[in-house]
Amino acid sequence: MARPITLFTGQWADLPFEEVAKLASGWGYDGLEIACWGDHLDPWRWDEPGYVEGKLALLEKYNLKVYAISNHLKGQAVCDDPIDQRHRDILPDVVWGDGNPEGVRQRAAEEMKNTARLAASLGVKTVIGFTGSSIWKYVAMFPPVSQEAIDAGYQDFADRWNPILDVFDEVGVRFAHEVHPSEIAYDYYTTVRALEAIGHREAFGLNWDPSHMVWQEIDPVGFLWDFKDRIYHVDCKDTKMRAKDGRSGRLGSHLAWADGRRGWDFISTGHGDVPWEASFRMLNQIGYDGPISVEWEDAGMDRLIGAPEALEFVRRLAFDAPSAAFDAAFSSK
């Protein structure tokens, strides 16, 4: 059976949820990866009578299914230090409260627990999101930071996320951390360290999004193989590295998305530097049979044109692995 292709609604949360569902259905998506912001999903309403039933009825109206839900914005606030205006800009009042940093972290953690409960109520087994990080601020490594400070950062992550993951275990849902700059796991070795910090518990896995790896010069195909038992969800987003001109760097230079002076940008799936065919072949090899979710983040293309184009690209490439019967026939020759 072909893997479902879904649309992540996070970049569409400026539109009412029903409008996004109608668009996705009209384009031919199989379902949605629903974001927990805008009016799309509210984790604090997970046990409100009729709330979940209403969302499921709307999806059924448009012949869509929900395969995963995402809560990146609130997950980011669980471990971040500092908590500042950037967080005020992305957090709802129920999480921000009076802005006291530790209070923000605690309320963000409570929302992540409610996100697990909401997922279970929807019949969803996977929540995608960020973790935040108290040590991302040290990534440039100057002034030098001690190993003790880095170790304390991973301990802080474990201390804050283990109680959240306990709720995930209680309701039978898994968390898929998106490996991404600014998180506790942002490349290969930090992913190894994060998994070690939480004792490799099964509730914590990974959302594979190759766009964040390519510009860091991390091999996204090798990453799939090395973490094959932890790939809980797949997002498709592309990255384009611009020609080296001696000025444009990998850190982005504080320039806006789509600014031609940047060293890289997110770009429409299939137009960038991600090795998509090799990636899908590896997904087949590791036996990933979950949804393939299109995440639209190309500031240089109209999303109403790009989202259906991305669906067709992924549908062409997300081919199934050979059947057992084919393998047997081929090997007998």
C-alpha cells in the first residue's frame, strides 16, 4: 500500500482550518499533518465535549485523514534559554502568561502533555515538534564553553522532557523530534547525544526533514540508515545552496528568506539540493511506511502553486519498495 502524502498545515495557519482542508483535498492530498496553532488544533481543548469529533467530521467532509499532529512552537519553549520576545511572538497567552521564563517553560511542558492526549483522542500515534535547547546559544563556541555546561544542557533536556514523555507513554503516542538548528538535536552527533540523554526510550524518536541537514553538510540518506529505528515521521522540504561568491555564508547573515544574498534558502521540493531519489530508496530500505508530509516554506513561490506541484513531485518519487514476490523472482534468476 502506498504511503499517504499529507500537507503540514503549520505554514497555512493564517487560514481557517476548513479552508486549508478544502484546498488540500482539492489538490489530491491524502491527509494532513495538523499544526497546534491558529484555529487548526488547540491541545488545551483535548477533552472538551465535541471538540475532537468536530475536527474529525470536518476531515471526513473533505475525504481527508489525520496521520500526525505537530506542536513545534510550544515544544520550543520547553527548554529554551533565554525566553524572550521571540517566544512572545509565537506563544499563545495561555503559555506566555506573565512572561516569567520558568513559568513559560512549565506551561509549555503542560501543553506538550496535552498534545499527546489530543493525539490519542484523534486516533493519531505521532506528534512532531521541537524540544528547545538551553545550550544552543553556545553553538558558536566563543567565548569558550565548558564541557560541564554542555553536559548540564543535555541533563536539562532530559529532566524537562522525561515527564512529558511519560504522558506520551501513558496514552500510546510517540514524539518525533525534528532535528533542526536551535534544538537539542540539530545534527548527527547532537542527535546521538540527545538519545543517550533520555536513555533511548521508545517514546522519543525523530522527524526526518532533509532540508535542515543539507545546508549543514549532513548526509540525509546516511542519517536515515544510522537512525532507522527512530524515524517516526517524514517531512519533505528542500534546500538550495547558492553559488559560493565569497560573501554568502551558511549561517544566513541575518538576511531574510528569499534574499538573494543568503548562502541558502528553503525552496520548493524538487528544486533544491536534497538527494530525493536516494532518500526515498533509503526510506524503502529501512521499511518506513508512515506518511510523507509536504512542508511548504518557499518564500519565493506562491504556495497555492507550489503545494500542488510538490504533491505531484512526491507522488512520483515516493514509490513502494519491490514486493516480496518480486524479490524472490529476481533472486532466483
